[in-house]
Amino acid sequence: MALWLSPATFVWMVLMIATCASTWWLKSGASTSMLATAAILVIAAVKVRLVITHFMELKDAPIKWRLFFEAWVVIFPGIVLAGFWLARA
């Protein structure tokens, strides 16, 4: 399989596009700070999940580890976002 067709290359391209999109979104000022923060945290959580599953090979790990990290990717950004919203209120 050619290097540019490998799953790791595809995931890397998705990570780069997500990084560029989130940077552009912040610089454009196209949304409120609350919406931008939520969007950036969601993009970051997706990026973390991609790195953990594809580059740290969690997809082949025992189910206990996979569930722990899948939950972490959802819970931690949720706690950060909740704290941000409570601080702004």
C-alpha cells in the first residue's frame, strides 16, 4: 500500500485539517467566545481520540483500557467546558 493511502497518513491529514480549522476559527472571530470554546474543545477531544486510537494503538488494547480512555475523552473536556461556562455566568 502506498504511504499516502495508509490509515496513519489519513488520520494525520485529518489532524492537520482540524488544527488549521480550529486556528482559523479563533483568528476569524466569527463566533462568540462560548461557541468558539465549545467548538475548540470538541475538536481537541476528537484529535485526542484519533491520536490515542491510531498512534498509541489503543484500538488493539484490552477493553478496560479502551473504555477508560474513551470515557476520559468525553468526561475531561466536559468538565473543562462546564467550568468555563460556570466561570462566565
